[in-house]
Amino acid sequence: MSLIQEIDFGTPPAKSENLVTLTIDGQSVTVPEGTSIMRAAMEAGTQIPKLCATDMVDAFGSCRLCLVEIEGRAGTPASCTTPVAPGLVIHTQSERLKKLRKGVMELYISDHPLDCLTCAANGDCELQDMAGAVGLRDVRYGYQGENHVFAEAHGKANAAWMPKDESNPYFTYDPAKCIVCSRCVRACEEVQGTFALTISGRGFDSRVSPGMSESFLGSECVSCGACVQACPTATLTEKSVIEIGQPEHSVVTTCAYCGVGCAFKAEMRGEEVVRMVPYKDGKANRGHSCVKGRFAWGYTTHKERILKPMIRESVSEPWREVSWDEAFAFAAAKFRAIQGKYGRDAVGGITSSRCTNEETYLVQKLVRAGFGNNNVDTCARVCHSPTGYGLATTFGTSAGTQDFDSVEHTDVVLVIGANPTDAHPVFGSRMKKRLREGAKLIVIDPRRIDLVQSPHIKAQHHLALMPGTNVAVLTAMAHVIVTKGLVDEAFVRERCDWSEFEDWAAFVSLPKNSPEATAIYTGVDPTELRAAARLYATGGNAAIYYGLGVTEHSQGSTTVIAIANLAMATGNIGRPGVGVNPLRGQNNVQGSCDMGSFPHELPGYRHIAGDAVRESFEAMWNVKLNKEPGLRIPNMFDAAIEGSFKGLYVQGEDILQSDPNTTHTVAALSAMECVIVHDLFLNETANYAHVFLPGSTFLEKDGTFTNAERRIQRVRKVMSPRNGLADWEVTIGLAKAMGIEMNYTHPSEIMDEIAALTPTFAGVSYAKLDELGSAQWPCNEKAPEGTPVMHIGGFVRGKGKFVVTEYVATDERTGPRFPLLLTTGRILSQYNVGAQTRRTDNIVWHEEDRLEIHPHDAEQRGIRDGDWVRLASRAGETTLRALITERVAPGVVYTTFHHPDTQANVITTDYSDWATNCPEYKVTAVQVSPSNGPSEWQKSYEEQARRSRRIAPVVEAAE
Amino acid sequence: MSPDRLIYMANQIGKFFQSQGHDKAVPGIAEHIRKFWDPRMRSAILAHLDQGGAGLDANVRDAITTLKQT
């Protein structure tokens, strides 16, 4: 193994289809028009010396190192800023160029410390490389003059020197080593789109400045790491590199946080991760990252990780550490006893959207083939199950229609119920790049998310609707599109069922669905809504991106259908730049759904009642399968409380913290006789568990994740599992203890089985993924390299299906006791229940959940910023501190749910989506009032958690 | 399982299909329940129907009646 080094072509690729041929150093080179000479040379294998150029950002032309000579042209132009032209004859090396470059380097080095041996960038320093490349042997200017290098000069303090900024937990900024190449500033602008960095001062005073000469941590910096990646010296360096040293080998793998699925190089020294660097050839992230994937992997070695299996008879006892075999035998005996006593259907399992496809597949196989029922569900139940229902109904399959690259061809971006810059930050950056290029933006969200207005981006329309009225707003948009004749009739006639369209068009045209009629309860200005609808229908390629603000409602599925209706009516389906794009919450939500995690569906979204499909699985697994759908997560809880569901195997999900109405979840878990938690940490659910099977992290196992664009990517093991077994091996161990043979020696064999049984995965294998880097399903005979854009030329189901979307108000209503609406969401630095990110330094950005409340509502209640407040709903109450902000409208409050001591889900209710039982997290009627401290619930919960987490000391056997 | 919760869920499904008219709504509701409800949930709602089916909306009641016949 060696360190993977992607080629740096110096400038980004040109997109032109016209080709230009020129001669560089006597070699003929043909490249697309618009390519820089620097890039063309690199394509031909010649690396022109450079410092300020790197292909992640546009050419800048400041370092004057990449000069070339062009026959027939005067001077020595910079090759990074000079485009190719037909017939040019270029020389990259000459006496004149050598002298010029050496002179430039001499000047750079005259203001740079010569501590190379002890420098963190030693072995990875472009300045050092360039000094070598130009043959620098001497610096004639000495170090006595003005400089940024030394704290003192001539016995006095050096005003030009600045100390290291170590405020960011993950990287340092050492101004003494800066060569002011602006790569960091440009990466922050062009790649990340945050504009946190600038160059302050002029000439010799120039220096990189976060914000207005603030510390990195105190500035707007979002710690994405792009600047650190761009820096050619040790000016911006990962603290882990400073501490450990340079890596010696690297392995390409996939991030285990959100559904963007960024590809990373895990740069290693032995089995120790030195750093995670975004992989330039990753097709989801194209070399970019966010603070979570880039830096927040410290949880993998956190001291609170549980590394030994544990069991106990009751949750009032302390845990007892046992061997794997004893834990498997204990769990298997409990489950078989429960089935013996209460019936075959009294147990079930939950697959994890954080685990690999192969692991998810095994859990559902264990349930269906081993438990003999279909009581298997996944955490996608509580996030994107309505996407499954809505898109399968209208288009014929449950998946986003595009790849992420598609956004580069989009003219109108419609974001509804999603906050990409916080929850899907790397895609958010790609979207922002397109918006800065001129694409228009419509945001439909109760809250003023960052996208509404951020540097160089301003939404054309922000429809700040009341939570719970998505269907009414989208149907009103459809009303405008139909009644104003903006429908793409040719598309609808060709691709969709015309009679269903007519029914739908007649429905949306009803006066009750007009923007004016619906404004009474949506709160959206009709003029603004009409303009937004017109823009969506007529602004060119229009793409809809949505998240859990769409799905987590009692009408979640209806909203997904309404989105699909809009896309079909305007012909925005079936080509790059358009489409319906669900932004998946977790790394493998798409994959866990694909792998048959839903109780009614086998892998590939095929209903369990279908004889032919079921029989193919029966033949492969050599077992008779139950053809009845099983229980979904909320149904499992209800059945547990009723007494017919007694045992649950939960892989990698903290249902107690993440599911709604915590009191109800506690009652359900308490009613079960055996709860098996398979996780990294003693999470909240484990407080009610009888068996704890320690999990492995994404760094410790092989497998695949499937991201929001259906892209299947490899997860590669870079270190041995600290707990001893990869998660797929744990499930196999449990299965074997229950008498079910699962003979796999490597996850690739599990994928081969998936491919053999699932038509959309038929062409997928580890060999194929290694060869292509990744593949988007469907990947089969018809599409051997996968399918970036779906529904080209026709829908998967045949004709696109329009479905009438009647607005039905949620039964969760505000009233005198609970006059405000609570909605919830995520923040950039933390991830879901926070089990991982809370155990990293990301905590410096978000150490607690805060309740966002509008100044008007706060004043009425006598609440000041930072005060402790009591947040109460019909389901329960908790306390947290207030954050007064106009981001939320009057009448709406908002919080995140990353911290278990806040327990935001004590407040949320049992209401759920009509079709899928996806909980209605996004609408809860609440009251907010001043408080003195934790609620009774919080106190008793903390005490229970403390007692439940005890681990019995191991008693040494006497001699 | 608690009939109240199942009645609520069934009526919620009914409301989605309401605007499609009785003839489409009834098979739509029935198919949805057959496809997505586990057998214990279906038997509980059928048992509730046998006891008079109080609280079920008209289309939903008809849909559950057809479920009983299949």
C-alpha cells in the first residue's frame, strides 16, 4: 500500500467540446478549448512549477512561478492564466525561465522559516518541492530585513509577526509560514462558498485573515477543511498531522455521516488514522468535505466505546461483560423462548441506515429467514419512508432521480423542507456554487435557513409557510401552473397518464386551492407564491431538493406526491439539471431501504406477497418465508405495549432518543423481555436493553454505502475492529446461535447474493466498484455502468401517475394551552442523536440544543436570550436555553435534537404520516415559559440512565 | 392492538383517498391496509368492525368490509 496522490492539474478542467491542438516541449497535445497551458502540459505529463495554482480553484496568476515561453509571443506569461490556442508552440524550460523562477523562489524563501526538519509539512510541502524543482541553492537576501518569520527582530518585538492561531480544534494557522498564495481564500470562496477568509492589507502587509482579523474559531469559518487542503505549506495544518506526523499509506473509503456520501482517503500510519482527506475522484463530493467527515472521526477511539459484549437479566441490574459466544447464546435463547411463549411474530429487528448494505441485508435476512416473520424495519421509517411511498406511486421506484452533478445544469433550484448547508453541507456547497453562477432559488421553509441569504446568494422567493402546510402550498403552486397555462403538455401527453393528469388538473384548479384561498392557513403571501410557481415552471431546468421538512408530517407522503406532480406537470424529469431529489439524512438511508429493510418489501422494493420474488429468496435461502407484511417501528412499539411484541434486535439506531414521544418509547421498551442493542456506545436505548453487542466503526470493516443519488460506494477497512468483530460478523454470530447458517467469509460474498436476487443490483460486484470507483443503481445488463439520471424517455412504472393531493390539516393543533408550533432540525457540526459527534471536538460549535424563538414571542413571555425555558407539549415537557432570533417567524419555535439531556423527543407526538407511519416531528404544538432548571422528567431520566449504565466489575477467579 | 389508534390510522388513510370518490377510494384504502398492515393489526381492525366499527369513516368501513371478504 502507498499514499494515494491524485494528480494536480493546476487548474480546473475546461468543459468545451471543441478540441485544440498545440505543442508543448516538442510534444503535440490536444485538449478542450479553454484549458490552461498549465493543465495541458500536465495532461502531457509535464509539471510546470507552481505555487498559487491548484485544480480545486480557478487560476489566479499571482506566484509567477509557472511562467512559460510561447513562440511568437512576447514575455513570459503565467501558464495557469493563459488558455491554449491552436498551433501554439510552448516551452516550459529555458535559461530565462529558470532564472526567473529561481529569483521568485529566492524571494519567497527569504521570508519563510527554515525549520523544515521540524515542520509538520515536512514531506508534504509544495514550497519545499518547488525550491527543489527550480534548483534553489542560495538565498542572497538573508533574514535580517523585514519579515513575518521571527517574533523578535534586532532585540525588539516584530510587529509583522503573528502568533499561531490554534483556536480551531482541528487545524492551526501559522501566519509565519504563509506565502499569501490565496489558495485558502479561494477555496473558502469557490469550493465551500462561505467567504470566511480574505487577504487583509496590501503588499508586504498582506496576510490571510479569518473574518475581520478574528480567530478561526471566532470567524464565520465552518471548518470544512478546504483551506487546509489547499494550503501548499504548513500555514494551515491538521493538528493530527502535527501530533502524529505524515501518513505512509492511504485507503479510499466513504464517509459514515450524511447521505451525501463523500469519498475520503483515510491517510494512515499503520492502523492509526492521521487524517481524512476528501478524495478528488469521489463523484459525490468531487474533492470537498465538511467538518464532520473531514475531522469528526475521533469517536472511533473514544474511551466510552464499548468493546466487550454484555448481558443482564433485567435493566435494573448492572451489565455483565461476557464472551461473544456467551452473549450470542444468551440472546438466541431469549429470542427463541419469547417465540415459544408468545408466538413467532413476537420478535423483530431494526436495521441501521448507518451500517453497510451488506450488514443491513443480513439483519433483514436474519429476521425473515431466521425469526420467520417480517418484523423488520429501519430508521428510514422515521425519515424518508414517505419518499419511498410517494415516488414509487408516481414514478414507479423509490429513489432520487438525479446525480449530484446534475445541479451544475440547473437553472431554478427549489429547496423545500431541507437545509443543505447544515445537513448536507458538501452538496450545499455545490448547490451554492451553481447559485453564484446565476441559477435562481426558491426556498419553502418555515425558518430562514442560511441559503435564503448568505454571501453572494439570495433566494428569489422565500415562502415561509406555517409548519404542516406543505401540501397546501405545493398544490397552490400547481394551481398557478395549471390555471396560467404553464403545463408542459407535450411532456405530460407523452410520458404520463393523461386521464389521471386531467383529474389532477381539475382538482388543483379548484378555487379552494388558489394561493389566495390557502394563504389563510399557510401564511404565504399569494403574490410571492404565484411568482415562485411561475419561476419554477418557466425558468429553464428546474430541480426540487427536499428533506425531512417534507416527509416528517402527517401528510409526508402526500407532499412527496405533490412534488412529483409538479415535476411531471412542468416536464422537469428525465434529463440532467431537473428532477426530484430527496436529500437523505444518514449515510445509508437509501441503501437500507434498497436492501429490503421495510417490513413489506424484499430487497429491490418488491412486495413480500409477490410469489415469484418471494420464491427466488426462498430458493436461495433454503427456507419458507412468511408472505404477510410485518410491523413497522411505531407498530412494534404499540404491539409491545399491548403485549404481543417482546423481543427486538436493534442495530445501530438509538430509537429512544430519535423516535418521537419518548415516554411512549420508554413504555414500549420497558414492556419487552429482551432488547438487543448493537452499537458503538451505551446509547439511550441501551438503558432499556438486556444484551449489548459492541459495534464496529466504518473504519473497521468492509462493505458499501449507497448515498442519496443511488451511488453505491465502497467502505474499506483501514484498521482491525477494536471490538473484535465487524458488524456483519456480529449478525452472523447471532444468526448461528439461533441455528441459521450464514456462510460468508467476506462482505463481497454478501453483495454477490444481493446482486443475484435483485435486478437493479444485478451488475454490482466489488470488482465492478473497484474498477469504476462507484456505480448508481440500476446497475445491470441494460446499464452496466449504472444510471446517473433516471426516467430518461419514460418512467420506471410506464406512464407517470398524477395523484390528487388534498390538503388535510394535522390534528396537532395550537390552542390556548399550546399556542406555538415547534419544528426541529439539524446543525452543521452535529449529527442526529450526536452519539458520534458529541464525542468529538465538534462540541465546541454546539455544546447544547437551544430553543430558537422570535423576539416578539420571547418578550411576551419575559424570556431573555440564554434563559432556561420550559418547553411543554401535550406529550411531555423538557427544559433548555432560549436563543432569540428572527430566523423563526412569530408563532414558530425551533430546536435541534443532538443532545440526550435535552430530549427534544419528549415533546414530539405520536402523530404520523398517513401512509407510512413516519412520525410528525416537524409540527408540535407547544408552550414556552421561563424555568429554573431541569424538568422532573429530565431528573428521573438522568437517574435511570446513570443506574442502567453501570457495568459490574470483573471478579478475578481465586487461585 | 388498541383499536383507537388503528381507527385513527385507518381514517387517516381514508382522508387521502377521499377526493378520489367512493369507487376508487374503497379499493385504494383496502389495498393500502392489506399491503402495509401486519396481520395482527388487520385482525384487530376487523374485530372492531365486527363489533360495530364505531368511529370508522364511511369509505374506510366499506374498505375494511371488503378486506373481510378476501
